[in-house]
Amino acid sequence: MSKTMIVPGLDGSPNPHWQDWWARTDPNAMIVDLPDPRRPVREAWEAALAVMILRHPNSILVGHSLGSVLIAQMLARWSGLRVRGAMLVAPADPLAGTDGCRRIRRFGPLPDMALDVPTVLVASRNDPWMAFDRSRDLAEALGADLIDLGHAGHVNVASGFGPWPGGKVIRDRLLDQTERPSVLRRWLGQAAAVRPRLTGA
């Protein structure tokens, strides 16, 4: 079975973040150890991810926030990388002008070319790190399928996301799509079925 390579964003994804939960509950998943997650350096993060992709070819990449941006940029720049698919969750816009963006500005601008691997972009309608319209435009530019999680914040702990079984469902269907390319298109209209249950809901 293909490995799932989990790529954290700014400040990492410690417990109880859904990425940490996923890595602990999925024997085929691993978290990419990105250097200095509080003060990210684009070149260092790219090198760390490239090494992991070379060690584990044909993996599914699952990124959150800045991790999603890193994945998109890597795949746009290095089309020869052996990646089975990419799942980009709540990408953060490095040039959006929010307070936190000063630490990630060097990761901009976002790529604007279609990726050559099956890609899903999972977006929220009230994400402070990227407006939903911008997420939709990015998905179109990348040739990615867009999944609308509704009002899910930044899909992080502050938004109520610890365990997120729906994320694994999206990954599994992305895996299926790489074998049968028409599958993902058929279930996108039912994306609400994989929306996570927020804490306190």
C-alpha cells in the first residue's frame, strides 16, 4: 500500500492536531520532519520534503496550511517527482497580508500551473489564512478538485479539529482515483458526507 506522507504547516502539528492523530493511528502514515517549524525557511523545507519523497516514492502527500503550499510548489517546480497524489488542506496564502504571514512570506507567490498528479484541495469558507474564493481559484489553477468543508475555520485545533476520520476518507478516495480516474469526480457532489464533526458541535 502507498505511504501517506503528512506535511505539517507553520508551528507544526502537535497533539491534538488531526495530522498528529492521523500519524498515530495509520501504520502507513508518517509525518515529515520539517526543520524549525516556527521559523520556516523555504529552501530547508523543500530539501526535507524532497528527501522523503525520494525515499518513499509513489506516496500520497497530505499537507495542511503552509505544508499544502510547500507540496504545491514542489510539484509545480519538479514535475518528475514520483508522487501518487496530493491532498492540500486549508492552504495558507503567504501574501495575504495577515499577521502570521510575515513568517511565511518567502513561500509566496502561490503556483498557478496545473499539477501532473491527482490533487484535491480541501477548503473552508471562513479560513482566516485564505479566502474561499482564493481557494477556489487556486484549485482551478492547480487542476485540483475542490472539496468545500463549509465553515471549518483553518481546519486546525482552534477550529475543533483533533481526530478527523473524514480526512482519511478523502485520502482513500484519492488513492482509488489514481487507479480509476473517474471515481473522484462522481463523489465530489457528496463531499458533505466526509465533513468532520467539530468539537462541541
